[in-house]
Amino acid sequence: MRPRRFAVCLLLAVSGSAAAQPPRSPRARDLGVPFAFGAPGRENAITDVAGVLVGHTTLVEGDSVRTGVTAILPRGRGDAARTPCFGAG
């Protein structure tokens, strides 16, 4: 049986009129909520996690259409990339 390949993708679409961002709510860490799984990495991003690969692209059409895709490969490359894993839990 051939192993299946898994990837998690997030699609984003933004029109020109939606470019203004609403004020952000405070994050749990900013409010002092303790987390048992450690401190954030240097960039405080998913790319801080060893072995995780992230790619993205943005497509622009005309003056008002912006769309993009982000792909997250949680197992990196090689044989480990063929091991299934949960995309959400």
C-alpha cells in the first residue's frame, strides 16, 4: 500500500476595501495566562519549530483582488514527510 501525502493549507482572500484591519484583541500570553508547554521561539512563529516547513504565495489581479495560500509541511522533507499527522485536533 502506498503512503498518502498530507499537507495543511490555509486560503486567504482580501479585497481592496478590507485592507483596513480592526483593532486586535489581546493575546492570552499578553494577559498573563500561563502555558505549560514553554516559551515562544525567537520569532514567535510556526517556523521556530524544528522540521516544519512553510511556504506561501500571494496573487494580485487588478487593483482590488488579493488572494493567497499558505502551505505548512509539519514533517519537513524525506521519509518523515510521508508519515501522516493530524492537521487539527
